[in-house]
Amino acid sequence: MLNRIQKTINIIDDYIDTMYKDYGDGIKKLPEIVKEIQEIMVEFLNKIGYYNQHGENIQTDVILLQLENLLNAIDLKDPIQIVDTLEYEIKESFVVYKELVYKYGE
């Protein structure tokens, strides 16, 4: 799982670079990026209860809001909002998730 999360973080970083260089190409790649993000986020959401039982304080609504923010940015076709949401919300959640997987195991 750690490798998959890190791979997705790397995909997000590469995608952000693509969006800065070629918006049209970035938009074409968006569906595959969103699919990967959704899969990891669903796994994370499914484990939040477990993590919170072990003393963590992760709010499900924050994770859901991040996904909502990404979808809103996509609907608006706002490249800055898409990139910002990926960089400062989604990616940060994945970093936290990776740390939790490392701490508690798969």
C-alpha cells in the first residue's frame, strides 16, 4: 500500500507539472488521475474509523470536502483551482495516509 500511495503522490506531482506546461494535455489526462485519486481516497476513508480508534483525529468530512473541491474545480475548468486542490489538499491527505499506513500497517 505504501508504494501505491507514493506512486499516486508522484502521479499528482507529474500531473501538476503537465497542467503548468500544457493545459490541454492536462485536461485530457484528468479522468485517469481522478480515478486513481478516488481509489486511494476510498481506501483512506474506509480506514479512518480504525485510525481514530487508535488515537488519531481524522475528520471524514475534511477528506470528502477535498474531493468535492476537486470536482468543483473540474466542473469550473479552473486550472489554478485544480492544481491548488491537488497540491495543497489531496496530496497532503495522501502524505498523511502514507504516514498512517507506515505507522499502523496496511
